Amino acid sequence: MPSFNSLIIENIIESLDVGLMVISHEGKIVFLNTAICNILDLSCDKHIGFGWGELFITDEVFNSEFNQVIIDVINKKTIGLKHIVPYKLKNRKCPKRLSITSSFLTENENIIGMVFLFEDVTEIYNAEEREKKILSRNAELQKERIEGLDSLAQAVAHQVLNPATVIGGMANLVSRKLPESDPLKKDIQIISEEAIKLEGLVAAVHTYSNIPKPVPVEVNTEDLFKQANEDANRILERIGECIEMKFECSVDSIIVGKKLFQAAIVELLLNASNFTPEKITDVRVQVTRKSGTIFIKMIDHGMGIERHQLNHVLDPFFSTKAKGVGMGLSRVNKIVFEHQGKLHIESQGANKGTTVTIELPCPDAECCNKNGNSDQPKKVLNNSLI
């Protein structure tokens, strides 16, 4: 009669969703739980005592990846390794995906058997594959959209620039010929000003369509943001404004097209300043790394963005400023996309500030997963140092 402890262990093993198979050092199957029988379509009573090779190796190609895992464990005596392999049932058209983990049974330092844990991860695997296909398709659509917009922008720049220049030039010429007292002079001046705006629009479109491909190099993260902050303040100095940045960083370096990515950061800093009523704009920048992705967050406390506008802020020509062209964030979005990254804009509404997040793939994802999963900034620098 089995002992009470044996009954407890047996019930625990039988209640597991994970399949358990034990193979003796002679290659015989000595234990199967119910879960493994369901996963591999086996019979617990019938297949105990079978040699695993006799049971699974029916030819050279059928479930070869699955069989190779068992062979590697036996030959290399590796434990704790996790493999995800296909496993095809003879009565099932599509193969399952199984996660296999191995270990050994030892007695007096001698190996007396091998333990294999099997988990059916078919649904998880298929969901991940579907997600990969969707993300890949979305990336293709985004690329097609940007390329189409580039072609349109180049056509607009070419077709509109010459007429706009002629209109502005002719308006100025007519204005100079009119006496100062002529009431038409004011109307001609309006035409000239609008022509200048149109030329500015064309120039912005031309700049967007001619954003070059980045040439990635390793740059010091602190230096890049320091220079971007100085560039932005040099521009704002003309109107008596400035940006005070609080920089928090746990990533020493990033790999980007230096001038191109720096220009994107400058654009975001200027955008924060444009939507902050005060002369001094406080911007908090956080650079962290987690799970193979580098996150750059830029947080301001300005005017914020209305909810109904959030879905349009990255659209070309969208602007809430009376004199805005609406290409700034579109340029940033394109630059980030060219770096295989993502740009996110968040705001809780009017007067609640804005958070801009850039996600960049880490060039060494394996290293990131081992050493760089902390999302806590380790270096904090105030504007006086930047």
C-alpha cells in the first residue's frame, strides 16, 4: 500500500499541466504523467517500458528537432536548458510547439535517469507569430506611407516653389511702384506676406522629404543631450527664452545617426518651449534601458494637448499655432522611424504637460537582458551641468 507521502506526490504530479517524462539511463521510459500523455498522444499504461528511441524515432525526418533535443541531453549531459521545438502528431495536420526542459536523476553522483518537462506552448507561439506578422506588416505600411509622403512632398516642393516665388516677387514689384498713399499697397503687402508663408511651407516640406538615412555611430548619451540643449537655447536666446533640462540617464551610450538624432531632440525641446507660456521651460529627460529597448522620455509641464488632438499631432501640416507649418513632429517621427524606433506622444489634457517617448532598439539585446534591465536612472544632471 502506498504511503501517505507517496500519494501526495502522485496527486501533485498528476495535477500538473506540465508533462513529465522520466527515462532511465538505459533509455527506457519509466514514468509518464497524464499531462505528457495528452500532449504527446501517448498511453500511460501502454508506453511505460518502451525505449524512447523505439517510440519516437520512426524515421530520419519525422520530429527530428524534437528527437535531437533528447539526443543532445543524453550525449552532452546538459541540464536546465529550455528548447522550443515543433512536434507533429500523426493524426494532426499542424505541428504543436513544445517547450522542453531537461534535468538528471542522480544517486551517489551516478546518473540513473533523465527527467524531461514538456509544456504545450502552441497557442502562445502562434500568437507571437501572428503579432510578428502584424508588426512586420505595420512597419511595411509605415514605410510605404512615408515613401509616398516623400514623393508627394518633393512634387509639392517642385510645383509650388516657383509660383510662390513669382507671386512674392511680383507683389513686391507692384508694391514699390505704388505711391505710399495708395490703398492697394496694403493689400499687395498681404499678398507678399502670404507668399513668404507659402515659401516657408515649401521649404519645410522640402526639408522633410530630404531627411537622409542615418549613419549610426556610438555616441555618448550625456554629450548628445548636452549639445542638443545648447543648440535649442541658442535659437531661443533670440527671443529671450531658454530651456532648463534635468537629465537622468542609466545608458552611457546609444547608437544613432548623431547629427540627425540630435536635430530631432532639438526639435522636441523647441516644441516644448513653444507650448510653455513661461520664458523658462523645464524639461525632464529620462534615458533608460529595459528588455532590449532604450527608452527616452521628455517630460514638460506646458500647455499640454487636448485629447481630440493627440491622434493628429504627428500628421504632416497639423499645427495648433497660427503661424505653424506643422512639420516639426512629423520630421521627428520620420527620423525616429529611420532609426527603427517608435515615437509616442502622451498628454492628460490642457495645462497638464506633455510626455514624449522615443523607443529605440538596443543594438545588443542579449547584453541588455543580462545587464541593463534596470529602469532606474543612475546619473542625474541639472541644467547647470548641461
